[in-house]
Amino acid sequence: MSGFLSSMGIGANRSSSKSPARPTQQQLQQQQGGKVPPVPGSYHVDPHQQQANNAPFPRGPGGQPTRGQQQHDRLYLCLPFVKAALVKGNFKTIVALPRYVDVNEWVAVNLVDLFNNLNLFYSVVTEFCTVENNPTMSAGPGMDYTWIDANRKRVKLPAPQYIDYVLTWVEGLIKDESVFPTKAGREFSPNFPSVARHIYTQLLRIFAHLYHAHYPIFLHLSSEGHLNSLFAHFLTFGREFDLLEEKETRAPKEGWPFVVGDLMDAWKGLGVLEP
């Protein structure tokens, strides 16, 4: 996957490229008034948001899109962008567990690689992902991800702050030998599958935000094929190793547009993902 990133000019390979600077623990504490939220949170659907931001796109008779909806089509679902890819066909072969390889080792190596690649993609849009432009970690109309603070309360954060927290948290776990062992004789903890699933969920939410809020930037850079290929790889890997939770693929209310589920449905129809 790092090969196609180099073709974008954003990193020759994982070892030589530099990730965007993550805030230190002290900086995080200063941002939160001395308290660093311990873990990422979940969806928050605000019933008090204005209807224009909260409701699904209107449809005409027979469920057909109205002209107003057509004017607000999500570009990542439009042709030719939804079909743009560097890898043709299904990703099942790429993610399959190699013979004689421990499944925890395979999941760990792939999570690190996917994390680094996603970090590079986020670095492309960091100057556009600002508190002013993205006051919440939004993944669709009326849907925000929230962080759970030190008092176990859900807190809405601006998207760049939420993403920085997630990337800092994941980076810390990757460097923790008790979670991601790299030395001979060290074994994976019995709770590694749970930790891996939690990491995967948070990376999925960053993907969702990038598609929802910043996809036109990738189109402008002609890199939609690169992003689509990485995300399709990510989704296939998550389904193969039971990391992808069903609740993370659908909107909280039926009929609402949502990046992850809608793209999965589209790619299944195109044969990119298995049904």
C-alpha cells in the first residue's frame, strides 16, 4: 500500500516518510484544562440540531432523488469517482492470513501499516481540517462522534482535536510492548483482539470524516483512487478478521446518508467488496 502512496508524492515508503506531528501529553492536558480524555467515544446524534442539518436528503415520489438532492450528491458515490481505484477486483486475496503466520501478528502488522497510511492521507488535509471548518467530528448530517472525558461524559470536540487524540492514543499503543510486542519471546495479551477492534473502530471514524468533509480535496489532487483503494483494503481487512462492528457501518436512523455503509453498498455492487 505504501507503493501507491509514493505515487502521490506524499511519502516514498513507511520508513522514510514522516507523519504529521502529534501533540504531546502536556499539550493535550493544556487543551483540556489539565484533563486528558482517556478513550475515544461513540456516536452522538443531536436531536436539537436544525432540521436542515439533521434530516436525510428529501426524495420525490417513488423514492427518487429530488433536484435538491441531486445538487447535493455526495461525490464519493458519484461516477466515475466511486469506481476510481489502483487495485482492480476484490481485496480478499490481499488480506488473507498467510500460511504459518500467527493471526495476532498478522492483525498487528496490518493495523500498524493501515495506521501509518491513514496518517499520511490525513496529513494531506490538515490545513483544511480546522476548528473553524470542522467544529465537530462529523461523519454525516446530524451525526457526530464524541469523546469520553475523564469524568466518563461524552464531549463534542472539533474534528482536528478529536483526530489528534485518536492518532496520539493509537501511536502510544503501538509503541507499548505489552500491546504490540516486537521482542523475541514476548506474547500478545489475551485482550489484544479487543484492543485491535477498538483501534480499528477509531481509524474507521477518521476515514468516515475524511470522505464526508474533505473528499473534494482528494479529487482536486487526483488522488481519489488512492484513497478508495486504501479504504476498500481497510474495510476488507476489518471484515475478514472480525474488527468491523455492524453498528459502525450504518447511520443511527434508517434512511440517513452515511459514508461507510453507503460506500460499502456501492462497492459490493461493483464487486470491489464481497456481498
